[in-house]
Amino acid sequence: MIQEKVQRIITKRRDKNGKVISESETMQDILKRWVIPANDSRKIIWDLFMGALIIYSVIAITYSVSFNATDPDTRLHCNGTLPWSKLWMQGTWSWDRQLAPAAKAPSPLGVAAKAVVAPKGKEASKEASKTKADAASLAKEAPPAFGVLSPKQAEERVAKMLPSTLEALAESTSEQEQLILRLMLAYIGEKDDLSWKNAQQSCKDAKKFLGEMLEMEAGKYITKLIMQRMDKILGDAEMELTPESKAYDLALLLEASRREWKKSLPPEEKVKPKEPEVPPEWPVKIGFKELKQRLDEAAAWEKTALVVCCGHAKEADTYFTYSGYSQIDAKWVLGQTMIKKEVSVEDMQEELRKRVVGALKHGLPVHVAMSNTAVAFKKTFCREDKFPLCFFKDKEFKGDPAAPKEERPYFSMVTKEDLADWPGNIGHMKEGYRMVVTTDFDVESAKEFLPDALPHFEDMAIIEIDPASFK
């Protein structure tokens, strides 16, 4: 067959002179030159193929041994990316190897599987059994108790909570779970509405609520005020949740963060005694430099401070102006409505309402400057839906922080238009609001003239400034 093909091709060949070369001469020359008998051609082709295969095998074995010694993926499992030589070697000489399992993803408890060189035979089977047993043991491990985790570890557990878990807590009837969720509101920085109703609303928007928890970076942004709010919610109660509770991880985070925050306090603050249970006795006489401290003290007891300036109201009023108080000038109110009569009482009530609501929106303190007057706020300018009587009684005006905002007295002054541009938590009084009254009278004159002018005069904390301290 081969000879016939060669003959057909050669008969068409010519020599240098263009003469056709005869068939018999060409075949003879070729056979003499190659010295290959026609009947041995198949054997030669087979020998050449086997020689090439032997050479390739030697190269492939050398390459594969080198690969197995240096490549971390020497587990010889076919993942569709290895070169053909590697796959071929797996089929020809790796029958005595145990394919190693692929590295597993981290477990829910955060324990990652280690990548190791695959053991052989029974050893591999024992190792696999041990790994499964360890994983099962970790899965059954009881949740940590309070006081064990760091804030970061506790936050990692919260980060793994499903939004559906938090949504389910919105329907909780457990007092302890409700307490934890109210504490979590304080933890994320909520200032005004720490009620269960507000906590329920936050749980329903679970993704946002979880995000706000994680933004605290394991309690990194806890402040003294946040701790005070949490202490107020806790009272004498303790966090006593069982590990079965859906809010248990939240309780772990709160406990760890509070514990870590207390550790960071200076030694003198750690041993600081509790505030006295009995409020100071008013009236009290002070130096002008003590004013801020005494105002803070009155605010801590939710008292409206009446600062009696004894003829130095101008200096005190200047102090409040520079301290950022929003001022209501009683003399101006009297002049605009009763003397000049440029503004009606109804319009003045609306003006007063707007000033107070503006302070509530932005957390500004309000200063009512009486000067040397006794303007009849009680009888003339107070009106429940505009400028209520309770505005002059701090505790009553603010209401219960745990109650819905609609049930708190200050909210009676708020209109729908006010809510349209209310910053932050809509409709909630911002932290920083307080109310202070100043008068140019002395204590005796104040007690004589102001009870008829100011609502709730008898409940005010009277702070008399020593006139000599102004010098």
C-alpha cells in the first residue's frame, strides 16, 4: 500500500533537465538510500512510538515528583485546573495515595479547619473522625456566661444574629428581654425615648438596629451619659437571662461593654460614692463662680432653677447669653403686648411656643429673663397647646422618658410643621434642654412678687448669688 502511494507521487517527478524519472529507478534509489525493507515499515513506526512514550514517561515522572515536593496542592485531586501531565500521573502511579479532603470553611463558632498534608490510609480515617468529633463538641458547647467574653468577642456573636431573631423579640412578653432591648436603645445612643414601645419599633427594623449596635465598635463610643441612662433603666434590677433566650447575646454584649468601660475609669471615679438620695435644700446662697455647678445640680434633680441676682441680673443674663441659652425676655414680652401693643397675646403665645420648640429640637437650654419685672406669665401668656403652665416645672414638662412621646407634656406644643424638619429622632426632646429663670430681685422680693407671675414657683430651686461675688 505504501509502495503504491510512493509510486503515484514519484511518477510525476522530473530530474534537473526536465526528464521524467522512471518509476523503477526512483524506487530503487530510495530503497537503497534508506536501506529499509518495505515489509519492516510498520515495526519501525511502532518502535519509534514506544521510544517516544518511554521518553515522555521519564520526563513526566521527573516533573511530577518535583511538583509533589514543592506545590502545596499535592493532594492529587482533580479540580480541572492541573496540567495533563499531572492528571496522567494520578492515573498511573498514585494508586497507593489517599486523596486529602479540601479545606473546610470556618465553622459557625469561628474555628477554622487547618490545611495539612494528607495522611495515609487508616491514619487519614482516624484524623477525619477526630475532626468531626471536635466540630460536634464545639457545636454542643454551652454559651459563655457573663463576665467571660471581651466586648469584641461578644460583639462577634451579635454580628452573627439573624434579623429574624431580632424581629421575633419585638413580640417578647419577657420583662428581662424587654429590659435588655431598652438597655440596647441607650447603648446605641438613644437619648429620649427609651420605652419598650420604641424598642419594639427598632426590632422591627432589625437590619438597621443591628447596624447601629455594630457601629458602637464593642462599646468604644460609650459615654458617661450613656452609662447613666442604662443605670437609670436598670435601677436595682440585674440582667438574668438564660442562654436559651433570643436576647442572650445582646445581654452578653451589654455586660461586657459596661464591665470594660468601668475598668477604664480613673481610680478616684471607681470608688466615687453614689449621689445622695436626698436633694439639696433650697434656697441656697452661692458665689457667682459656683453658678454652673449649682445649675447642674438642680437639673440632676429635675428642678427648674430660679437664679436670684440681687441687683446683678445684667451680669447673670450675659453669662447665660454667652453659654448658648435661648432667651425669653420678659420685659420684651410685656412691652410688645401691653405697652406698645404691637403684638396680640395670641401671637405672642405662638412666638413663645416656637422659641421653646426650637430649643427642644436642638437640645438648647432656655433662659427666661424676668429682670426687675413680674410679668404675669401664669394668668396671661400660658396656654396648654401653646405655652403650657408645666413649662415652668422641669420634671412635669419633660414627662416620663419611658413613655411614648405623644404622652409626654412637652409634645402638646409640637405641631406637624415642627416635625417636618425635626432632626434625628423625630418629635423627641434632644439632650441638653433645661429651663432657668433669672430675676433682679432679692430673695425676699422674689417670694413676694413672683408666685403670682410664675407657674409652679413653689417647686423651683432658688439659687441666690452673693452680690459681693460679682466684684
